[in-house]
Amino acid sequence: MLILESSDAGADERDFVRARIAASSAMRFDREGKRPDGSPVQVAFSLAFARDPLAPDVGLAVCQQHYPENFWNPDFQSHANGATGVLGVVMVAADPGVHADVLAAFAGARAVKSETGEIAVATPRGEIAVMTPQLFQDRFEVAAPDVSGGARLAALRLADKVGGAATVVAADRLFGATLVFEAAEPR
């Protein structure tokens, strides 16, 4: 499941309908959360779902936080692995270009960058890249997922405060998800 940030899930749903990629109506969820000191806070979010018919195994959604001040707490945002943020995700497809229109509509992007064997859509929080299996294997030196049934999510690119050469942890070591730790600056 690929989930992007939203400032208005209802408006995103309407955009998805216009682009003919909507998968459901927007849904809102509310519950009580707890701060690090145990005190209660209200948290709520709305989701709107989209779909790419050529990627049936890839779920697409946007998430609107209604009380972000109660959810995004610096105490919850650090990890011992050294990751400092998300640089993007990588999908693998036999023909990356056929996913450009859906991903642009999903991300609300005006342009899609295209290179040999790869497309990329910029979002405010990172890049959605789609590349051929061969390019994925060449770039990350790990096996690409099987795309015979359509495009697949293949890797999560994380900013690493240490920097230097990228560190790749293969999917077979992480229950199907390749992690790529790379310098904090996007490539």
C-alpha cells in the first residue's frame, strides 16, 4: 500500500473520480490516542483510495490528518537505524511508462520525469519511481519482484544521516520489502 499525505481527502476523492482512478469513497476514522506522558488526545484521519488497473497488487491511498499536532510528535519520529526521512518509493513494472498518467493523477503532479527504463513523479514528501526489473536489479543489486501480474511496489528509499554509499537491505531479508538507506539529499 502506497499512502501519500493529503490536505483534503474529499477533494482528492473528487480528483480521483475525475481521473477515473477512484477505488472508493473517502472514509474518516477517529479515536483517542496517547501522548508519551500517557495523557489522552484526539486523533482522526480520512483516507481516499485510488487504483491503477495495471498494478492490481499495489494499493494507492491518500491520508489527511485532522489533528496533526496530536500525531506528529518528535519523540515518535526517530529510529535507531539512523533514518531521518523518506526519499521515495520504487515500483517495478515491465513498462514503466504505462503507469505515468495514473501516478500523476494520484500524486496531483503536473509532470512526470521520464528516462530510459524509468519514470518518476515528484511529491512534496518524496519521489514515486517506476522502473523496469532490469534497471531495479542494476541500480540496487538485488532481485526485482515478479511483475508478470502487473507492477509491484519494490523498495522504500530512506534518508540516512550517515550518508556515503547507499546501503540496500534485500526484500528476502525483510519479508518482501527492499529498504535503501542513502544520503539525505535525493539523487
